Amino acid sequence: MSFLQLDGKTIVVFGVANRKSVAFHVGKILEAEGANVVYVVRSDERRESLAKTLADREIYVCDVEHQNQIDRVRDEIREKHPSIHGMLHSIAFADYSGGMRPFHETGRAQFLRTIDISCFSLMALSNAFKEMLTKDASVVTVSISTTKMANENYGFMAPVKAALDSSLAFLAKSFSQFSEVRFNAVAPGLLKTSASAGIPGYVDAYLFAETVIPRKRAVQTAEAANVAAFLLSPRSSGMNAQTVVVDAGMAINYFDDQIVKKVMS
């Protein structure tokens, strides 16, 4: 038996876009630990692009903006897997159409679409799959290391992730009426992913993070994925409604002497 006790357990992974995705790394770890991983991607085009990368795996399609697609993919998965032991929600989208603007100029439609896809989808998927989740299943989402720092490059995404973090407690409480299903989040610092590359100014922020992190190396996607896999496993059975920060110590080192001296010189 693997240390994570995942042998033979079925985990549904939402959100693989490519090899750089957090969801992809989590899936590989789960497979290595003996889990049966079922993948769900956003579109038929995405499934086709992943055909070689995820060869011989079960890949389903669901755009979480549409409830009928959520219901359909649930029914499709239930035909082969009436019970699932865990679910990874690695879905995020920010509508930056029109370019980055000051936070107070955020458009209503942009914000609501972003919170629908990035936050409400966790609630919608959890509700749709609730009858399939085993009594002690684990649901894990992907957040960010801090939702209180006003990083202008991240736009309005931090408040959306704050809502996602808050929803963990409410999901855990409401599910406790009929199960022991747990809801937790892994919250990595800046990662080098395809999605992050599209955020204006992100590369500069990423390079700055490397100077602030005590080890002088940014968090690797695999490091965040390792924590997510742990949270999905029975080994984390005592953890519920928690957001686990994976930032390699960045938050403790903003006043690093070398950085302060460089700025003040």
C-alpha cells in the first residue's frame, strides 16, 4: 500500500490544460500512488490536445459555466464510477478583456463571470457529485498564497480567491449534515504555468518572488501538487476547511536585508 493510502481509490481531476497545469502534476502523483484518476477538461479541443499527454486515460468534457454540462459529466462518470473518493477543483479564469484596470474600475460582468468560473464552480460541482462522493471523501481546490496583498498585476482575482477560500468552511459545514467529506485548498505562491504567463506583468512579479523567497527559487508546480495529493489522501483525514500555503517561505522574508539595501541605495 502506498504511504498516501490511495491504492484503488477513484479521484476526479478537473482542470488539466497542459503539462504545466497544477492538475496535470496532481494527476501524475495520484497515478503513481495507485489511484484511478478520471480527468475532466473544459472543451473537446482541450481533450484532443491532451490525447497524447493523457493517452489511455478517461477524459471527459465539462465547461463549468453551464449547469447542464456539469450534470451531464456527472452522469457520464457515474456510469463507470458510482463512487468516488476525491475530487480536485483546479479551475480558474479571470476575464481581463479590455486590459488591466484599477481595481475600482472592475466591470460587473467581468467580475461575475470570473467568480462564477473560479469560485461558484466548486460549489456547483460539489453539489452535483455529492451522492457519488464516499462518506469520507476529500475535495481539494487550488487557491493562492495570499488574498490580502494588493498585487496590481493580479487584478481582481485575489478577492475571487478569497471567496473561494471562505466557501471551504461553508461547504464543510453543510456536508457535515450527512457525511464526513472534507474541503481544503492548496495555496501556492507564484507558479510558472501557461495560465499565469497570460497575466500582464506576471513574469516580473515571478522574478521578484524568487528574490524574496529565502531559498532564492520560486515554488515549483510539483511542490504545490504534492500538497494537493496529500490533502486528497486519507493521510490528511484530520484536516478540514483549511487553506495550506505553499510559498517556500516568501511571506516571512519581505524585509530581507539584501532587498532593503538594494531599494534604499
